[in-house]
Amino acid sequence: METNKLKRAAIYIRVSTWEQAVHGKSLTAQKEYLENYAETHGMKVVGVYADEGQTARKELKKRKAIHALLADVKENKIDVILFWRMDRWFRNVSDFYKVQDVLDAHGTHWIDVGEPNINMETRDGRLSLNLALAIGQNEVDTTSERIRFTVDNTIKNGGMVWGEVNLPLGYKIELVDGKKRMVKDEEKAPIVEEVYRYFLEHQNKKQTVVHIQEMFGIPFSYSMLRTMLQSEFYIGKYRDNRNYCPAYLTLEQWEKVQYSSKRNVKQTPSGRIYLFSGLMHCPLCGQKLAGTGSSSVINRKTGEKRTYCYYRCNRALIDHICTYTHRMSQNLIEDYLLEHVQEEYEKFHFRNIHTQNRIRKKKGRDPQQVKAELERLNLLFQKGRVSYEYYEKEYDSLEKELQTVNIIPLPALENKEHLNQLFAEDFRILYGKMSPEGRRALWRSLIKEIVIGEDSQIKEILFL
């Protein structure tokens, strides 16, 4: 398991006099809940800031704990702020953004532990945030906090906290051992399985949506696909419960889905298919090479046209902030791969083995030893036996060492045999019969990156 760098976390807790008197609200309960979250997520609590007897609508200048917290933020002592839910943090829109400006200036972010859908990183998260602030500003008497703890406990035990309407595709509610549970819907399970199978094979979101619509005759939308590609329900996880419901995917399959989703090729307005989009970078500035092309008539009598596809650095040819103006021909790249892919794979495999052996000999210790040292350093920092400056310096040094000695799993030996079979003598004939989308999916299932040199020649091929 990878050892992550510990973040310095500040816990902010708040309870009003009325809440404490009427409902028995407790700062201690919030504090313990957030401390447990910090420990679970590899964070070091460096301070607890409590506003007791204060409401979130109270003027900012009267909330002393907030000011103490911001003072430490300005001294760059805090990486992340944890609070239980947004109404513990703010119910006042203007005051929220005054504080947010300070956090942004010092690179400090916050986590709404009880409401993970509220955040500043995504459009939906920001929308949820602004709605929560607006509603909270007008509804001071919010739902009891005890409901949240009840819901968390229900989720922890695999119970349902919503109805049929909000269920992910492929699931339904059934009574199991006298309790409502989320189980697979066998009638819709084939749809879910086909979504993931087709997307992993073709790696194209729009194409997957159309395929599901045509195959099952259902109103399957892009937003539904996007939800499926992001929802951890399909690996059986909800919040911190990793066995919340039956899974459709293994962790390995889920990681492949996430990787493919991030690399997904968007449909171009012209309809041209760029086989290697996203797989090449400018050798000078590192920008991803963008697809461009044109069509020309090659037979005036029949009107037959030929499409030419190229890859270029837009920073050079559009923004004029890079000097790499060469255009890589898709046809030439394709011909090169068809001719040399087996040879490139063997070189890639040999380089990995040689590099790892050389580094291990140089460093003198394996990844497990470095990880053990990182764990020991984390423990010392957690117990306050080393300063943050020492911790940060040593952690960076060990992390760099881990990156150099960590052995990247090599493609299994049978992959080589698979390539030998795949690129047999008749492969060019089979490849010629493939659709452009099929060709693109094939290359993207094999290749991680095509490295281009400054002389515009293919320098090396990095395989998945």
C-alpha cells in the first residue's frame, strides 16, 4: 500500500447555545467524528478551533475561533480544514466568501465531511454549496444533527437511506434479514454489464451511449453514463462502507474505467477520427498534440475525397508561444506502428527491466524498505517528535527515492505472446477491415504514449 504524505488538518466545530440547551448538541461529538475522519484519511490534526454558543449567522467578527483559525492559515500552518457540515461552517453567503478569499490566497482547502457533494472543485459541488448557503441563511433551524449520525450509522450497516427513485441503474431494494438493502436488479444487470464492457472496449462515451440506446431501446443519456463511470456503488462502496452493496466491477476493472474515462476521446465536429489523440506531446513544451486535418478531392468524376489527419502543437501554430511547428502525419505514425510495434514492445520491456535493476543496485534498498521508513516518519510527526519542516524535507526525499526504486509491474509474459498472435502476418488484412473507431480503440488499449523527439521522429513507445 502506498504511504501518502500527511496533511496538516484543522478541525473547526461549532454549536449554538440554543442547540446545546434544546437538543443537547455536543462539541465533543463533532470533534471525535472529525478526528476519526482525519485519522482514517491520513491527516495530522494540528489544531481544534471551537466556537461554543455561537451561531453560523453571527457576525464574523464575533466568532473568535474563526479568527484564530484564519491567523494560522495566514502563517501557512494548515493544509486542510475539516468541519462536519456546511451549517457548522457558515450560513452567511457574504462572510463565507470573505473567508474563502483568505483560504484561496494560502492554498488551504476545506472538506465538508458530512456532505461530500458540497465542494469548490466541481460545478455541481459549487451549485450545492451556494444552495446550501442560501437556504441556511433563511432557515436557521436546520434538521437535527442527530439525523445525520443516524444516517451515517445506517449506511455503515448497509441500510437504505433513500427510496427507489434515487437508485443507481442496475440496483433495487429488497428486504434482507428484515432490513431494506440495495441488491442487484437482475432485469437491468445486463444493461450495466454491457455499458462497462462496451466502454472499455471502445473507450468512447458518445459511442457507448448510442450503442446502449440502440441495443436495449431505452432512453440512456450521456449524464447517466457519466454517473455510472463515477459512481463507486458499482464496486460495492458507499462513503466509507466498502461492502455496502453487491459489486458489478472488481477494483482492477474500476481503475481501468477511471483511466479510460479520463483519456476519453471527444467527437470532433468534422467527424474525422484521430487514432492517436491524447497519446503524443510536444517535444519542446509538453503540450498534448492536437488533431487537425483536411479533405481533398482525388477523383473529380466520382467526387471521391481523401481525408488527411495530422497532429500539431497548438501553442506553436495558434498561440505562437512554442517553436515546434511540425505536423505529425497520422498515416506515417500508423505505418510505423504496424511495422515496428512488436520490436518497440520488446525494447520497452527490456528498458524497464534494465532500469529497475540499475536503480535497485544503486539505491541498495527495495520499495518496502522505503515505505517502512515513510511510515516511521509519519508516526514520528503524528507524535510531535519532529518539526513540520524536518518532516516535509525528509518526506519529499523519501518520496523521490520511492518513485525511483518502486518497481512498475511489467506486462505479463503472456502479453508478448498475445502481441505475436495479434500482429501475425494476416494482421494488416484484418486491420484494413476495421472501422476507424475500432482502430483507435485497438491502439489506445495497447499504448500509453508515443514519445516524439525534437527531430519529429518517434523516439519510443510506452505501453500500458
